[in-house]
Amino acid sequence: MGEEEVREKIAFLNMAPVNKKARELLEKAGENLVEDIPYCCLLAAWGVEKAGVSVEASVHETARAMVEWRPERVMNFLMIPEEGTYEPEGWIEARDGYELAIVILDDIERKILVHFPFCGAAE
């Protein structure tokens, strides 16, 4: 996949309502946006690294890594269908970047357990 195709795919992902909201909240927090990264991934990383959201190490590592993933990998991991709809539970009700980061990070944690069920086996 060429760079232009990757940019188009990310631009497509960023048109989803949750990513538009993530962008708005990141801008409100004074963050510089990177157009080549899905905004939900940027917000999740921001939540842990700058807003003080507390998560398990595996969730933190995944959130940090996701900002560098190819769009297909993000879509596969978050189980986003081909039409690009990503709607983690509670995203509409989130009032600020901190709350939306928690929603996305909770979804990332759930997806970790789906993709790597052994992670929850010790609990």
C-alpha cells in the first residue's frame, strides 16, 4: 500500500463521528494534530500520557503503539467494519477529552481481551 493510499484510508477513518469528536477535543486541549493518525488513537495516547487516565500497562502500551499502526491494523484491532463505523460504547455521552479517552481506552482493553484472551486468564 502506497503512502497516498494510507493517507486516504486514515482520512476516511477520521471522517467517522467519534474521530471528529476526538479531533475537536484534542484541539480544545491545545494539542497539535497529526493528520496521518486516526484521531481516536491520538486521543487514547493523549489520555494516558497527558491527561492522567490510569490504565493497565498492556492498554497503555497498545494505545501508544496504535498511533504508528497501518490503518488496516487499527481497523482490524478495533473491529471496524469496512464502511469505517467505529462507535465505542459511551462515546456520545463523553463531555471532554478525558472522558472520551477513557471510553476509547476501555474499548481498547476489551479488544485486547478479544484478540488475546489469555491476557484475562490471570484475573
